[in-house]
Amino acid sequence: AEGASVDDVLALLVELGTHTSPLLSTHGDVVEALLGHDSEKGSIWVIEHRGGKLAKLEYLGPPA
């Protein structure tokens, strides 16, 4: 949800990722809080949760 804390999102990723690879859609403020910078609207980040931290694996820009 818009305004969600980083801790809440990480807890959700841990909960969902126990037996699956979750796909999340969120608001720009949450992406900025998680990744430390803005992201273009409509873009996609492929990330992995590794030992309590997020690893950025791939960035896909928004469709033209």
C-alpha cells in the first residue's frame, strides 16, 4: 500500500517467498523507500531477498 514501511514490505516478501517467488506491484514511494531512489512509472525491478536485504538483479524500463 502507498506509504507502507520498508519493514512491512520486507516482512511480506519473507512471508510470500517461503514457497514461491512473489510478484508485487506498488507505489513509487514504496519503491523509493525499498531501493533508495526514484523509479519511472510503469517500470519493473527484478529483485531478490537475500539474508534480510534486497539485491537488485534487473531493471526493465516502462514500455514506450
